[in-house]
Amino acid sequence: MATIEKIRQVQLVGRKIRQLRKEHKLTQVELSARLGIQQSDLSRMEQGEYRVSLDTLFRILAEFKMSIGEFFEGVAQESITPRDVQLVQEFNSLPRDAQREVEDFIAFKRVQIRSEGPGELVVTGTNGAGGANIADRSDSSRPSPRSTTASGR
Amino acid sequence: MSESSQGESPEVFEEFRERWQRLIEAGHLEEAGEIIQGALAWAQERDDPRRIDGAICALAAVAIQLGRGDGELPRLREILLRNADAGNCRLAAYNISLHYEFAHNFKKSLFYARIACDRALQLGRTDWIAYSRNQLGNALLGQSFIDEASLEYQAAVELIPTPGVWRAIILDNLGYCRVLQKRFAEGYTFLYESLRQLRRYSAERYQMLPHLDLCFTHLETGRYEHARRHGVAAFELAEKIGNAEAMKNALYLLGETANLGGDTAKASGYFDRLQRDYFPDSPYLTGFLLAVDVRKLVNLHA
């Protein structure tokens, strides 16, 4: 089934909350008081060990007045707009092979932008869904950018 | 207490008790409340403090379940502190724990659940021990202590071997834990068994719980059509009984199901409704949920 890969790592979300808290110069005690939760619970949440109700989750988002771009720097620069939704719908309507081509092109463009130029690219392999992971040879120590494939959905 | 009241009280009061317990099991809480009011008046006429306290605890339990429990805490605390009757103390502590669970204060809920469990153990009543351990599980699960909670639920379910509404509710809790522990086969078994028993006993009010958890389980295992079906059933039941928390969770799960199933337009519709009806000050919410998978962050039982 063709879907966009969503950002799913709970650790990433926890780390992001910690980062935003520090950027806002808030201690865990201060933020947890504002959210109406225990400091120990916030600490576990930042470590990706704590699940919360929808109310609490959205209180956290509201506390930082977060857009998608703020929450996942580099993933998106602005909140999802109706145009973004339309793009997703159009992507989903493509055949699977065509979707993979789009994904590979996005991965290519990311690497290109990151390396501030066309760079020298090499296809390092495929992931489970057959999508190509593309690494930038100019910095091989970094993990390859994650391919936005339809895997696992 | 007069001699005559002592003589007639066991039968009459126990009749009241059986009636309200049957109504609670069937999910008819308002009607149960009326019966308990009658029992309370009966006990007050006879100046029977033990049964007055028992009726007050039962009334509080219904009020808490209906989301009107704030005013009940002082009376429950008084019964607990007076410590006149171990059974009523257990009931008071249990209901205070329930109140804090619904208020999402799981640490306090855990504290009172432990008191309720201690009292139940002193009294040696198996069913009371089971309910208290289930309550301990709820307080632990609310704090994401999933393994510890599942141990409590496992113990509770073993103490109630006979099929029935309360066993079904505990099975639902245990099933949800198993799913969070990625033990999906067991999770499915417990959740479907819970739903079957609740249907068998016509406990419609509580069927919403396994429907929600089955929606989540099917979502976790990529069976989106099954997830959608249970999500819709959960939402309809939640709407019928006016349970806002369950409606929120159902809308979120239905949106997530549609999104993961590739129907972004439908997902937007569910997330939009969630945002509009419950989080009107968070206009970014639909976009956020379309882009970010928060399944591993969300606790449906918190």
C-alpha cells in the first residue's frame, strides 16, 4: 500500500521536546508545572519512555506553539498547508514505481542541497521496500539520508 | 441501630445492592444512582452507619464514572479516615483512586489503589482483590509502567475465572498491555474475548473499550480495514454515551488508520474534526498528525 513515510521515532519526538524546552530556557520542573504533569514524567517522556493522553500531547505542542517545521527541523519549513495535502494525494495516486522515482528524486535533492552543490552521488543499496538509499561520498561517515519509501506502512 | 433494623437490614439492603450492581454492570449508571439513593435513604432512616457509608461509596462510584466525582472526595476521605469498617474503607480508597485516575493524576491514583488492595487482602475477598489489582494496573499503565501494569492485570484476571463484565474489562486492559508489549497474538485473544463477553452480557457501555483497543491493535498490525471498523464502532458508542475522551481517541485512531491506509483526504477529515471539536486553539493539529506518527507517544488508557 502506497503511503508517505511518516516521522515515527518516539525518541526523536522526546529529543525534540527536550531541545525545544532548552531553547525556551525552561527547566523540566518549570515545563512540567506548565503542562500539569510530574517532572519525572516529563523526564521519561524526553527519553522516549512515556506515553501520554492526546490532551497532554497537544498541550505540549501548544506550549511551544509549534509548527511542523519547528518540530522537525529540516523535514519541513512550514506547517502543512492544503497544497501539501494535495501533493500527498497526488503522490498517493501515482503507481508504485512512479512513487519510488519521486522518492529517489527527493532523496537526491536533499543530498544535493546538503552538499551545497551537485556533489558526487553513489547509490549505496536498497532498503527493504526496494527504494534506493543515496549517500554523499563527500562525507561518507554520516549516515545516508533516509529514503522516503513506502516501507512498513 | 434498632433491633428491628438489624433484623431486616441484611435482606432489604442486599436487595438494593444486587439491583444497583446489576445496573452498573449493564452500564445503566443513572438508574443505578437512583437505586443507591433509595438504599441510602433506607439506611439513614434506620441510622445504620455501616450501610450509610456503603451507599455513599456506591453513589460516589457512579458519580465518578459519570464524570461528576469532584464533590465526592471529602465524603470518601472521611470514610477512609474514620476507618470504621474495612469493607467501606476499601471501597472509599478504591473510588478515590478511580477519581484520580479519571483526573489523570496517576500517582495519587496508585497511592489509593494500594490502600484499597491492602484492605481487600486483609478481608480476603477474592473479587475485591481482583478489582483492586486491576485498579493498580490502571494507575501503573497511566504512568507507562507497562510491564508492571500487565502483571497486575494478569493477577486480577486469574482471580476472576468466571466470564462476566468485570473479567471482560480486565481482559481489555491486559490485552492493551500485550499490544504495547508487541505480544500481538495474546493481545488479540484477550481483546476479542473481552468484546465477546461484553456483548454476551449486553454491557454496551463498556464495549467501546475493546473496540478502541482493537482499532489500535489492527492499526499496529497493518490491518486498516479492521481497524477502521472497530474505530467507527468505538466512536459511535462513545458518542452515544457522551464519552469525550473516547471520542477523541476514536477520531485520532480513525484519522491515523485512514492516513496509514493511504487515504489522506479522509484522514484530514477525522483530524480536522478532532481539532475543531476538542482542540480549537491548535490549528496546526491536522497538519501535524498528517505528518507525524504519534502512535508510540499516545497512551489510550492514560
